[in-house]
Amino acid sequence: MSYANNDEVRGVLIQSGNERVLLPNATVAEMMSRVPVEPIANAPHWLIGQIAWHGWSVPLLSYAGLSGHGHETVTTNNKVVVLKALGGNPDMPYFALLTQTFPQLIAVPRDGLLADASEESLPAGVHMRVLLGEQSALLPDLDAIESAVVSALAAAA
């Protein structure tokens, strides 16, 4: 029995600032809410702090703040998506994104993932903008985000 249809891409849709962000389902480790956040001294505004998760100190960032498409603040009712870092850094196997809404699991037909070429240049941490039906969403550049987090943590230390 096959759970995944090769004709569709499974993703997790989150709200970040004033944009919707489509994350690859395979990179999502866990979704949580009401997570205590420990600030990081001397970190850039988009690196909100770190959270404790399964024995790891996981950096938490505002994707909206990094890519410049809005402002997000940590509230007592915050929602967090923990992502697997793909860069192979043993000191940072995970990082987390703040989100304003509960993540929504979606399946997108492969031929339904259309690039939106309306922008001349894309913001930091954005791989491409795609159209999902009538609305657009950002596909994050996870490698660039991971590199930015590693650099910011090194600079703040």
C-alpha cells in the first residue's frame, strides 16, 4: 500500500507575517504551541531565541523578520514548527519557525505548483513564490535560512 502519490507534493502551510509559507512535509519534525522561549543576547531581530526540544537547544526564528515580509512577536500562545536542518551541522540538527496559525497539512498536485514570476527579486531566505490555487505562498530556501542562523549564532556568541 502506498501512502504517497507521486503526482502530488505534501507540504505544511504556515502563516508568517503577512505571507503564507509552504514547507516540505519531510522537513517538519514537530509542531508545538505555548513553547517557552529563551532570548539570545546580541542576536539579530529575526533570531527570536531558542527553545528546549528533546534535549536540544533549538534556535527559533521569525521567517517574516528574516525575509522582511512582516513582524512577528512571541506571545504566550505562540505556535512553533521544528524543522530538520539539512546542512549536516552536528551542533544544529534542528531549527524552528514561529507561526501565527496552526500549520495546515496540504497535498499539492505536482503540476499545480506553479512559480509566480511577478517579482523581480526574492527576499532573503525565499527560494520561490508559488501559486496555490488563487493564493500565493513562499517556498523557503532552507539552506540559506540554516546558514543565516549558524552565522547569527556564531556572531552572537
